[in-house]
Amino acid sequence: MNHPSAHSTSGSDRRRLRAVCAALGTSVLLAACGGGDDSVAATASPNASSPAPVPVPSPVPSPAPSPTPAPAPTPSPAPSPAPTPGPAPAPAPVPAPAPTPSPAPTPSPAPAPTPAPVPTPSPAPAPAPTPSPAPAPAPTPSPSPAPAPAAGACAGTYLFCEDFESAAQGTASSTRWTIENRQATVTVDATHARGKNALHLSVEAGGVGFLIPNTFAPVGNSFFGRMWVWVDAFPTKPDYAHFTLVEATGTGNGTAVRPIGGQYIPGKANGTPLWGVGADGGPTGDWTSWQETTPTAGGRWTCMEWQMKAADNSVDVWIDGVAKPELSVSTKVHGGNAVDFVFPAFNRIKMGWQLYQGGGPKAELWLDDLALGATRIGCGEGVTQQPVTGLKWRGVSLAGAEFAPQTLPGVHNTNYVYPSAGSVAYFKGKGMNTVRLPFLWERLQPALNQPFDAAELGRLRDFVQQVTATGVTVVIDPHNYARYRDQLIGSAAVPNSAFADFWTRLATQFKGNPLVVFGLMNEPHDMPTEQWLSAANAGIAAIRNSGATNVVTVPGNAWTGAHSWLENGYGTANGTVMKNIVDPGKNMVFEVHQYADSNSSGTSADCVAPAAAAQRLVAFTGWLRTNGYRALLGEFGAASNTNCNQAIDQMLAHVEANSDVWAGWTWWAAGPWWGSYMYSIEPANGADKPQMSVLSTHLK
């Protein structure tokens, strides 16, 4: 969110002030120079560099900078940790006074960056049938394999797959499938596409609109299915209106099995239609087993998965990655007539829409990422879907390799440092399974479009290999604020092609390791959101062209603040522009940052009321659910006091309660050179930092 009143300090002044803070390392100045989140204040300079190694305290230009957003991460363009830490662990050589050049770009008023907390310099530099009978008892679904991370809508071996990305917009047609329509119009368009295109069905009540694969022959008469669906509004008339989205038929007993469908039951679920599994024809007759615990939701993307298993004629369903055993049916447990429910020998399946009764509303819906396979496919979008009670990632940013951006390339262990395997072991012991590793683009690739520096690549690879070998996920994070040597990506100096080159090289290094997540870029800011979108799409395309199927985390503009995602104080809102992100592999999540202090900047030891802190995530959570995306809370943090501890606790409770769209979180920050930085959870002398007592309750 944009807070004009916070823009009291000029960009150049803020940059100088941050450099001085880093150099002096005093607690008062460090608190004033802190990190930054998207929001607020412009205190953070767009490219604020991190502390310079041995600081040359330049005059402090302005009173404490206004809140520089983002607590955060390291010193890159924007807020970065100011650490120009010196060698930590060992007594360290005092680096020669390094330049404390202020980063170039002139900050735009936008929300403040989520600057990284300023480390206290260590030694050195510093997701017309008859009304159905009452719900049948729900059988326990037979165990099925967990979905493999969906690396792409159609990446892998499938009985059928269609993501409509290569389809021409207009009338729907293909050599691999046909359309059945009656009183319906079926087209390909981008109105609610999850990528470039989706299948749009406009179906009158009593009409039919279905896509039918030309061939369908599941091995052993068993298979899994996955379909993303957007329905503007589910029917609430006439009473007992019954709709079907998926129907499988074949030879044998004449049964049509409907794994995905539902019914409007007057007086139930506060008037909300319910999802249900059903059948028509055959010995059991026409029925739909619905449950009040599975209401439909219109106006948003929903991931529907199903399994049909011949061994016990069972149908199991997942909604947004969460198993719904109450919808399961099988040979002996089902609706309709009291005889065995038995599958036909399947040879035809159709996906789309049919509302059997007339007199209801026209249905407007979109289908995307349709897939049928021998194993569970999963919903994709970044992570294998988790149980209701769990998140995929919970961890911490281990900062250090991005320190001293004004000193390039800098001396390893003098100007910057990589975290140790021991540090990772401590956090793993606490229950964390993820480490976010900030580093600098310029150190890894000293010249655009040229090979990586061998030594720096070695340090990065060594860390990643050691950590992932223990089962811990590493999010590699170019901590550059969408800049290279202070020049914006998408500018003449740093064209999108250079960003694509960087990611082609980096993805090639780690594409064989599924425990590596590609953090596309840290906190873009002070640029048109459309410019960042173009750059992000170029980076993602490069990653996928390299053959990498890894998860990619994608930030928004304006320090990617969760609270300001739908606002436009920094230009066109992320909530409008970032829906145009294109991941050919469809294995991405958005990354947002959110701090608990008054202006969301991550620069203060004080926090807003706990309920207010959690409320900052609510609108973004709704946006994710409406648009079918998931997200990582990539940076959040606070000092340790009663109010801040409760604020963090409520923020994490919100994330956990909405794990259908939240994939996890990483705290900002820890690392060997943070010293007494107020947000650091790096243990001191073997003792836990106070914030760990709060985080521990969310790591069980």
C-alpha cells in the first residue's frame, strides 16, 4: 500500500543513511535503517545497497528514513540487509574501507522496499434426475498415491491432457478431442484462463456442453482425473437442480458414473449448491451423494481431482488438493438402489457441464488443465497438494551472501558470507524444512550474458547440495530488487534477454534437484508493474526452456507486499497485472512479503494490533482463492515483545487456516552476521532467540 505521508526522506538520502547505519552498526541507527516491505514508506531506496564493508561513515543525511519497507532481505537495491558484515565467525580481518557507494537508481515514491534488516556488522563491515436421497455414509477412501508435483499442466505421461495453451482463440476444435453441445456455445478464450487460454462453455439450462477425448482406454478400468474449473455461479433453482461436470461411460451395465457433479438442495448449506458423486442408469439407478461439508464456490478457480478404482468400484474426490472422504462411494456404499454399484468397462469420458432441469440459469464456466492418468496428478501450482492441516514449506531466510552490494565483487568471508551447514541443522532441528538463500546476481554473473564466476557458483552449489542432501528445500533468491548494477531489468542496460540468460544458466545448474525452488527475484519496486511482468515472464520462459520443472516463486511489484497487492499507489495493481503471468510448466506460486510494524516496512520494533497484522493478509488470500493461485509468505518478521509475538502468531494462524492457497512461509531472517538485529532468529551463544518460542508452536 502506498503511504504518501511516509515519503519524507529523499531516495539518495535514504541510501546514504543506510550506508552509514551499516558502517556504524549502532543499535539506534540499525533500528532506523531496517528492512522494508512493500508497503509503506518510501524509506527504502530502490536500490539501497547494503552496508559497505568497512564503512566510511558518511554524514547522515536525513533523520531516520521513513519506514523502509520490507524487513527484509538483504541489501540489494532496495532494502537490503545492511550488513556489510565482516567475516563473522572468525576474528576477522578488517576489510579495507570499501566504497560505500549509494546505489544508483532513484527511488520512486512507491511503497517502501522490504529492506533487509540491517545486520549489525559483525567483525567486518559492518488451491432431470430425481432429488438425491439423503447422503450416503461416506466410506473411507482407499489409499491412493500422493500426487506428484505437477511440473506442468501436461508435463508427464497421461491418458489425456489439455491445457489449451496452443489452441487458437475462438470456436473450440482439436484433432485430439471433440465437442458435444446442445443449447451451448463452446469457445477458447482468455477471460478466466490460468495461462493464455481456457475452454469457455456457455450452456443454457437443460443444455449440454462437453469436451470428449477421442480415445479413452484406462488400464485395468481404473484412472485418476484432474480439472480446474471456474463457474460464475452454481444453480440455485429449480429446487434439487442437478448438474454434472464429468461423466464416464462404457460397455456393460449401462451405468454412467459422475465423479464430479452436484446438486442444489433447498434448505441445506445456507442455499449453497453442494458437490456430489453420482451415477445414472444401471442397477443402482439415478443418484447423487452430496454432503453439506462440500459446498461449491462460484466466481473462483477450483481444482477438482478424482480417482476411479475398479477393484472396489470406488470413486474418491479431492477439492483444491484436499481429500473429501465424505464424497467417496464404492461397491457397497453409494446412493440409489440397494444393489452393488459396478463400473461399466470405460471407453468414453466427457468434461464440461450439464444442468438436467430446465428453468434454471444459463451456466458460464471455464475449464483448464484437464488431465487423466494412471497415477494421481495433483493440482500443480507450485507444490504437491498438502493435507488441510499442513503447509509445504516452513523456514527461514539465511542471509549473508547478498551483503555489501556496493562492494563488488567483494571478498568472500570479508564482505559477505554463505551460511553454514551447522546453521541449517539448527533450524532443521527446530522443525523447519526450508531455507531461503539470498545472493547477488552481480557476484554470480559479473558480466551480463557471460559465464558465471566459477568460485561463486561453487559456493552456491556447495551450499545447495549440502542442504538438500539432508532433505531441506532451498529457495535460491537473487536479492536484486529487479536490478543489475542499479539498472532496472527491462531497461536498455539490462534487457529482459539478459535476465532470461541469467535464469537459463542458473536453472541449468539446479534443474535436476526437486528440492531447489527458483525464487525469480527479490522485491521488484519503483518500476511499472507491467515492466516487471514482462521481465518475469521472460525469466520463467527461460527456466522452462532449460528443461527445469522446479517450482518458481514469483514476486509482484512494490516490494511484493501482501497488504498492497490490490492497491495502485505504485502503478497498476499487482492484483490486476500479475494475473497475466505465464508459466508454461504451471508450477509456480506467488511470493509476497508482509511485516507487522505500523507501515509494513519491517523497520520498527513495534507492531500493530495482532488482529490488524493478520488482516493485512486477508484480501490477498481472497485474491489467490478467486484466481486459482497459491503463494509463499517469503518474508515476514518482527521484534520480540508481547504485541509483536501475538501479531506473528495470528499471521501464521491465518496462513495455516488457508493452506489451500498458502504454500508456506520463511521468516526474515537469520544468518551468521546479524549480530543483535532485532528480527534475527540466529541463535546467540547456543541460546534461542525469543521469537523462536512463537515460531515453534507453528512447527509441530
